[in-house]
Amino acid sequence: MVKADLKVELRQRYCPVCRIDTQHAVLFQLHFGRRGRVERQDELSSGCSICNPDRYWGLKLATEFDQEKFLAERWMPKVS
């Protein structure tokens, strides 16, 4: 049986809108195997701190506290 969890990382990335390297909040869904190891890590969403600050701060501040909210509000696809 595979268990999934969400994780947010802050990374420097090239933003095609801003055309420079900017800080991004990247949302990952981690899939754990039977022994508790990460089997797969899928990127679900990201937000640039300059051109998309609402998504950036939403991912950065709220995901770890209320993961179901992001699924309910369709911020990311539901992956089984």
C-alpha cells in the first residue's frame, strides 16, 4: 500500500514570465512505500515570488498546516 504526503520546498528557478532566476515555492507529493521510504516524488504546483505572489505565499505558509484545503480548492490535481 502506498501512502502519499505533501511537501513544499523553496528553490531558485528560472521563471519564463519574469525571465530571471527567482525564488519559487514548489509543492511536491511524496509517495511512500511499505518501508517508509520515498518511492516517487511528483511536482504538483509551483509559484513564483515575483509574478505569482499569492500562490507562492499560499504554498509556502499554508500547505503544511492544511493539506486538505489545497485539494478541496483545486490548487492541485488529486493523485491517487
